[in-house]
Amino acid sequence: MDVYLPAYLKRQSPARKLQAITMLRSLTRARVAAPRLARTMATTTDSSDLVQIELNPESFETYKLDESPSLNFETEKETLLEMYKEMIIIRRMEMAADALYKAKKIRGFCHLSIGQEAVAVGLESAITKKDTVITSYRCHGISYVRGDSVRSILAELMGRRTGVSRGKGGSMHMYGPNFYGGNGIVGAQVPLGAGLAFAHKYRNDNCATFALYGDGASNQGQVFESYNMAKLWDLPVVFCCENNKYGMGTSASRSSASTEYFKRAQYIPGLKVNGMDVLACYQASKFAKDWASSGRGPLVLEYETYRYGGHSMSDPGTTYRTREEVQHMRSRNDPIAGLKATMIEKGIANEDEIKAYDKKARAYVDEQVKLAEADAPPDASFQILFEDVYVPGSEIPVLRGRISDDSWDFKNQTFLNKRY
């Protein structure tokens, strides 16, 4: 298994390089080996395995684009099945997180994406593992589709050592292969996404970055600065606004003079998609990937979606909108129910088969919950505080603290003045 070694590590001693390579390989293998229920895509295609999809004519709206995603396309039946399985696993995982939080087994912030599953699954189905993704703190679903296991995500939420961030990141700071978080600062991931896209352009690897942010972050200055830099340099970045209608407890219409977020960049083309339809999200994301990676520069993509719960677990989500509004979206626009109806209509699966998938997903997530709960928390040692500051083998002799007593000696794995 090849491991990319940064230039600064190449200058280290052979022993240090070997130590870093061993550590990176072990982390990579751990992620690849993470148990998953879905992601078993078909490798061969027979004409009988294909299905014709016709999207709603109102699925897309364009801005400064001479073309748009096709409303009619052909795909494999297995692809639709995998999309369905991925979405029900994400929803079950988020429901489990809800229950664990209410049981006080998860503490602090916890932002769930129940209702927004189509965005994560549609996006991931359209790109490759070499493409990069960065998002906000509502990141559990994207963390899963990028390759992290349900167990490792729930373990992270509960502060366990087996979590995706070793139990030190929590709900807002999750990472995976070519997934750069999970970022707690509102809007801060957007310029980082532009930087990731710059790396793709520099390497000329024909990949793209998807930088996701919410409608609540859309008015930040750093978002517009990123637009400007991306356009100046024609970076292969897709700026993705997940418009779930509310920034915390404020509706989009009350916080934004213009709620047409896909037109916000002015000089960058834009595309709005029905974010409650996973197949429309897939087509839009595929279009955006092809656009950005073919040298045509950045694109702004607005996923018009909806969250059923509050902004976070501390928000009931009913003081600034009616229960009837939420129920209407659940009953008329649910992404899982929508794909289920399509699969039945196309003869891909019947009611009994779909119930079997749902039952299997529930059992799988329940099993992952038990495993995560049984996992141990990080050791109560000072070494753990400093273990992820540098890649192993590249550490400086002493990491200076606020005062000399806080300075950490990497060689001896203790504080320099040993006062603690």
C-alpha cells in the first residue's frame, strides 16, 4: 500500500521516515477495513441491470450556464439500491446519536442531518475517492460516505479512543480519507476548500474539491473572498451551499437579502438542485465534478434541502417554524421515501425487500452502537494531548507552551520542566 510522504518527512533520518510510514499505513488500513453494510457496487453491467431515470423538470435551475445536467439518464439498478442503503444507514445512525445524546452518553455539541441524507449520498455517488470534500459541523453523514464506519463515528461522538478523531474531536471534527472535516467555525471551511482545489490544480490530477457550507454561512466575507480567488485562478472547486432554509433559528429570508445562493458569486456560474432528491443530487454533483475537473474553473452549487430537527440537539426546532411545516416536508419530500417509490415503480425492489433492507440497517446500526459504547475512552495521560500535533517522526525537540512549564519535550514524552 503506497503512502504519500510529505517533503519535510523525506528530509528526516531513515528511522524517522520508517516510523512515519508505518504509522500512516496502519491508519490507512484501519480506515479501509472499517465494516460497512453498503458500498458493494456492481462491477459488471448487463442491459437488464440498467434502469432509465426521468427527473422532475423542476429539478435544476441554472445561472450563467449554457448547459445543465440531463433530466434523463441511465444507471444501474444496483446503484439505486446502494443509494437507498446508504441513506437509511445515515438516518439510523443519526437517530442513534439522538438517543445517545438524550441518554447523556454524548455531551457537548451535536448537529444532526436527518432529512438531508440525499446531499451526502448523491454527492459521494458522483465523485471518486481522489476528489476532496470539506464541510461544516453537520458532518456525520458525509464522514460515513467518505469511508468512516458507523462505529467510529458514534465512538467519536461518545469520546472513545476508537473514534475517527481518537475521541478528541467530537461531533464537529471528523475526518477521513480525502475528507477534511467537519469544521466548527462557521464558514471557515470554504477558504480551506479553495486551498484543497489549488492543490488539485497544482498537481494536475483531474480531481475537484467540494466545499460545503450552509445558508447561515453564505453571507460571510471569507466565502466571497474564496469565490474571488477561485475565479482568478480557475480552481477546480465546487462551492456547495446546503440551503436547509434556516441558519440556526433564523429563516433564510430574514438573514439574506438574496436567497438565490447559486447566483451569489456573480462572475461564477451556478446551479440549484432539489436537494431532497438523491438522484437529482447525483446528477448535479456529477455535472459539477465534470465542470470543475475539466479546467472550466469553479462552480456554485446550491442543494435546496431541509433538516427535520433543530439546528443542534439543544434546539427543539419548533419555536421559529411550525410542526405542520416540518410534517409537510417529511410527508411530501422525504429523500428516502422518494427513492423507495422510484425503486418500486421501476421494479428494482418490492415492499417486502425494502422492509428487509430497513430491518438489516437497523440491526447493523444497533450493533455498531453497542460496539462503540463498549470501546474505551482515551487514556488520562498528558502524552495524548500532544500526539497529533506532528506526524510521528517529524516532531521538533520541544513544543513551546504559554509558559516554560507548558513546554512539551517530545523525546522524553514529558513536560520540559516537569512541574506537572
